[in-house]
Amino acid sequence: MLFTDRIDAGRRLAARLDHLTGQDVVVLGLPRGGVPVAEAVADALGAPLDVCLVRKLGVPSHPELGMGAIGEDGVRVLGEDVLREARVTPAELARVEERERRELDRRAARYRGQRPPAAVAGRTVVVVDDGVATGSTARAACRTVRARGAARTVLAVPVAPPDWTYRLGGEADELVCLDTPPDFFAVGQFYADFAQLDDEDVVACLRRAAARSRGVPVDREVEVAAGSVRLGGHLTVPPGAVGVVVFAHGSGSGRHSPRNRFVAEGLNRAGLGTLLFDLLTEQEAEERANVFDTELLAARLTAATGWLRGRPGTERQAVGYFGASTGAAAALRAAAEPGADIAAVVSRGGRPDLAGPRLPDVTAPTLLIVGGADDLVLGLNREAQARLRCESRLSVVPGATHLFEEPGALGTVTELARDWFTDHMAAAHV
């Protein structure tokens, strides 16, 4: 099989990966040649694109011969057979690794700037190169991705030698290759145009992908990584969104809460993104005490915020919190953390009083929405507002009870939240 160029190879490879469409996928290209291939794959799958930085360790006397590879997060893969046959000493290996580690760090700064690597924890990660030769760089890439918490790893290339599955079978959950010709000698022999690429080519691919992700709506189920647990969620990001509102559910309800989904849909229509996710696993939710553990819930909310900010397409979005019941206390506790940088907080029938001594530390503009007929909670909200030092407002919905079940009450909540978030998140948007 002969490919016209790397873009042609990427489009053909994307067709083979069509079964991943609609899943929570991130595509990582191996610089430099793998990035244009990965760009075409990411475009077809509607997935974010980033680079997976690895460097081949070349034998000192024959640099084109790989004796191993290194990746980000300290990953190191060595070919013991090559090291032995080439009689490479530990000192020689150390010098080569030090040089390549410097180059890896340089490329990270050049390609990403101040942006952190794409969040891969809990997601399906497709590692893409323009082909496999010895497999050392692909192996290092897969191990790097696993070390960063990927739920599933797919290694996808246009061309590879016939024994590539033997070499790399244990490194990825799925191996995808369009052609494994018996006369394989080098990757370049299967491309009509196999021109060398430079850093600018890689940066251009990443910029184009980022521009596309800003214009493509996101509406999918996701898995949010929070330490050692994975929490189910639903992420919606309309085109041109200036921010994402993270919902903190209360009283044991999860991402399927009909009231919060109603509010989220209203925010989406206003051009705001939303992330509804379960703050507790099913097993944790069975323990009633966890529902009121606002410290635990706040930690989960902070983890979800970090996940959002590490995800291409949302990494520069302003983030707001919408909390209900005990979720409101968790939202305020999380917003009070140093460096949280939360654009706005809205509480619906919440218990901000449970945030206790953290209330004076909240800097995010805070809107407290309470039903006029919810006397106990209204009093608690007034007391909590008195302890806030940030911009705040208490809005009372006349005649509404705690769950805002009265006709039009939840619509009023949605309008109040919409206006608060759009006013404050537009100013915070980078």
C-alpha cells in the first residue's frame, strides 16, 4: 500500500478507527511525522489533538540505530539486545539520554507553550505515528500514556513490519495498522511524499486542531479522573462557549438529576458549557455520611476542575460552580482553595452554611438562590452571606419551596443563574 503523504495516511487510518467516534477519546501524535497523521485522525473522530513526546536513544556510533527511547514523566525503554551487541557503556547511555531529555523538554515548551499536556486519565487514548520501525518510540509512548492514567490505549499506524504485533502486543489494548508488507525496510518507502518536518509544522497542526475544537460542539458522556476513582459525567460545550459550569449535586443525587439537567440545558442555550458528574461512586453513595462530607465533595469538584483545565478545548475556559443542597457547600469550599480561580458560584436551595469557616476565603462572585417559602434554608443563607467577603447576592424566588417544584420556579432559577454566569464568566474568559 502506498500513501500519497501523511495526511492521506491519516484519513485512511481514521476510517479504520471509526468505531471510536462518539467516545471520550484524545488523539496523541508522535512528533514530528506522526502529528499530521494524528491531526487527520482527530479531525475525523471529532477528538482533541496533542503530542506524545518521546525521543529515540540512538547508538553513539550509529545514531540512526535505536537502543531505546524516553518519554515524558520519566518513562524509559531500553533495547537490551542492541545495547549488548553495540557494546554501549552505562556512561555512553547516560550521555545520550541526558541530551535527548533536554531536547524532549525543549519540544514540550515549543509545542505546548504554557498549556499543560492533554488530560488522558480515564479516557481512551489513540497514539498515532506515521509508521513503526523498531517500535521503541511507540512502546515508550504507550507506557507514558498508561503512566498518566489512560483507561484504554490504542496504538494506530498506517504501516509496520509483519511482526509488529509480536513486538508491541502487550503495550496497548488495541493495535491498528493498515498494512504490514513483507518487504518492509523503512517507513518512508511506503509514502510518495515523506518530506522531513520541522517544529513549525507540528505547531501548525496543533493550532489548526485547537481552532477546530473551539468551533465544534461537544455533547458526550465522559469519565472524570479524581485520584484513584473514575466518576461518570456528561460534558456539553456549545460553539464559542466562554466558560464551563461544573455542577455539584447534593443530597446524593447524581448527574441525572432532572432539576440540574433542566438548569444545564438553559445554560447551554445561553452559550455556556456544562459538566454534570457524579461526585461519588455508586459504592460511596451507599454510605449516607459521604453525602454530607463536604470536604470529600469539594475535593472531587477540585479534581473535576483540574480535569477540565487539562482537556484540549476547555483548558482556557473560565470555570464556574453550580451547587445544590450540600453541593453548594462543596462548591464554596472548592472555590475557597488557594489558586482555584473560579469565575462565579451559584447556589440553588443550597446549604452554604456547611462551608463554615471557609466562607470568608471565597473570592468568586457568589449568587445564593433560595425559595421564598423555604424558611429554614433562607435563614441559613442569610447567615452565610453575612460571612462572605466576596461580591454576593441573595435572590429569593417568591412562593418557591426547597425543590423549586412550583410552576415557573425552576425557570426563574435558570434565568438568574444564566445571567450571573454570563456576566461574570465573560469577563474571566481568557
